[in-house]
Amino acid sequence: MIKQGWAALAATLYCIVSPSHATSPSEGQAAAERLLGSDGGEAQWQSYLPFTRKLNAWGVVVGSLAISTEAAGVPPAAMIEALHALAAAIDPERDLKTGDLFWVRYEQEYTVDGDPVGTGRVLWAELRTAAKGTVAIHRFRAGKSNAEPFWLATGQSTGMTSVRLPLERISISSGFGLRADPIDQPASRAWAMGPVRVTPATKQKARASNTLGKGNSTVDAEARAMMTRAGAVPPRPTSKLDDRRFERVTITGASGLTNPALAKPSFPNQATGASDVNVSPSRGLSISLSPVPPSEAPGATSQGTAARAVEPRAALVMHQGIDLVADPGTRVLAAADGILIGAAPNGGYGNWIEIEHEEKLSSVYGHLSAFAPGLVPGVRAQKGDLIGFVGNTGRSTGAHLHFELLSNGKPTNPVIHSSIKPPQLRGGDLERFRKVVARHLAEAQREGKPK
């Protein structure tokens, strides 16, 4: 009705502009089409607009995943974002091998002549690897967000976190929390470790490790509770015989037997401290244990009495970071954007770096072999910048990187801190995401995805 009304108006205008010519309905319609266009012309115009197709590609990995997907027909530019997302779950160089399978679902715009337009966009992708099993990523818009990033099939984000771990490859040899001090262990049991945290001398005097658990801080209270549960005792030196702790073992009986050899007892279990005495009941023997002053040990103190050395239980110390094993000279990267607080030798840390970040976070790096050029206090570091190299300086038993994350100046476990842990879909978002994943898999099966 509207277009007919405009056509009538156009015909009237045509008559006014050209009064000397007779006007027919066909001429009026032609005038209206010239002025407004026709339905046929609109359809013709629409036919020239680009259109979108959803396509699938699958194949076997030969060489790199990027080269393999390009050979299968996926636009290289479309795979860039997907490759970064997959790298959140696997190490492409270590975990992806020739012979692994891939499946990619992507969309691409085309002209009416069939020429591709733009870069294309991957909707979801799946890898079947021998090293890591099946890994899949799916696009999903969570909550009220305008972005539609990739998520792993578990609902974990593949996006970049505000803080990253400082090495390209992560192998943790010692975690956060109480542990036996490796420096005080026999050489055969030593492993890479980091020091109990100290503060640079420019700030305050370093705290001795054996004061842990004696203060009033939260860390001290936790340390006391954990040491009590573990039955730990303060460390005792074991390098000298005179410094070792001894127990007097006295064997007596109703018959007056005082010869320990006849009783053949087995001494209390040194690992558990439980009395494990193997004495014949018919002898009516009893055994008593009592401390022996170092001046009286070692050796028998009287007939029926002997002294034996008792190894002290391992002392526990608070490891306020994590130890990352790496070869000497491995590149150490800044965990997040921030301002360099210091880069210098620092007691047990050896060559030490501290960077102050936003949200009252700081990161600490210890035992470095060397610093990156130009590192001075006040310099701004970007996330991923080279700041140093893995080494074995300070109080260390082997090449590794000691890494700490401080929140409001207090040590926190880097592995589970919210700033370094990827977001996870929950509640309604997770339910909707699972439906999207199920729909993707159903579509793929209908379209011949290999099983």
C-alpha cells in the first residue's frame, strides 16, 4: 500500500513536470521504479551481497597444526585465535605429534561469484592427541558479555589471565607450604628448593628460618598447627657424634637377668617412635628408656644398660613459593605488568628480583644466574618481558627458579591464586555452555565427523 501510494504520487509529479505528455499507468509505474526501485531490483541487489557458509575441515597433523589445517582448507587467519586458545590446554611443541587428528568447524563469507571475503572465524575445534587425549574449544558468550571467546569443553576459559607463571614450560618440584628443609637432608635426598622468605636488608633485617611459628601472624599460627599435627621438633645438628641425641636402654627382670644379649630385644621404631620390643614373656623382662646426656654417650653405661643414637625427626620450614625446575640459563619472564622494586643479590634468594603489580600483588624470583640488561629499580616491566635467567645462586641445591606471589605483602600459593587461575563457567552459564557443546557434537556427527 505504501509503495502504491508513492507510485501514484510519482505519476502525479510526472504529469506536473511533463504536462504536454499524456500519462498512462505504465508510464507512472516506470517513473515510480526510477524514483524508488522495484521489488525485483531489491532482490537483484540482495543477490550481490556476500553470504556466509559454515564449513568443516578435518585431517591428520603432519608437522604443525597451522600448516595441517591450512592444507585442509581452513583460512590461516581464522586459525590464529583458535591456535592461541588450544595452547591454553596443550603445549603445541611437546604435546602435539604427527598422526594426531583434528576437526575444525568454521564460518566464511563469500561473494556471489564464490570468492571468500574476510578472514573467516573458527566456531569450535577438536584435537585428538596421543599425549593429552581429546582437547576441544568452543565459542560461547557468557552472561551479558559482548565477547564470544573460546572455552574448553570443561567450561574453563582459554583467555589470558592477569598473572602468568614465569617460565614457558612448567615443572613444579616443590609446592607451597610446610616441608622438610632440603638443605638439612642427606645429599642423596636433596632436591631443588627455595628459601624461607627473607626481606632485603634495605627494608628490614632478614628473619631467621628457625623463628617460624613463634610469632603472632597468620602464617606463624598455621605453621604451629601444622607442625603440631606432624609431630615436628626443632632441628638438631647431626654432623657431629657428640651433638646427637641418645637414649639409655635398661633391661631388667624378676630373675635378676641383666644381660641384654639374652633378651634379644628390638629397639623402638625410630621412624614412628612406637615401642616395638620383642622379648619373651617367660623371661619376665621389662625395658625402660631414658635420655642419656651427650657426655655419657656413646657406649654401655653399666651392665644391662646400653645407649643408642636416635635420629631427630625432620624439622619443617615454611616454603612460601613454588620451585620450578629448568635448565640453567632458561629465560625467566615477568609474571605481569608492574614496576621493578629490586634486582640484586639477596641472601638465600641468591640473585633476586621483585616486581610490584596492580591489585596489591607482587612477584618474587630467586636463584637467578643473571639479570636481563637494563633492570634497575623503577623500570616498568610488561607481562612476558625477559627479566633474567634460571640459575643456582643463594641457598639452593640445584638449578631452578623459586617463584613467589605476595598479596598485600603476604605469601600466597601461586598455583591457586585467582589472578593466575583461568575463570571457570558456573551455574546457568555452565548449563547453557554444555547445551552448546552437545549441539556442536550432534551437528558434527550428522556431517560425517570421524569417530
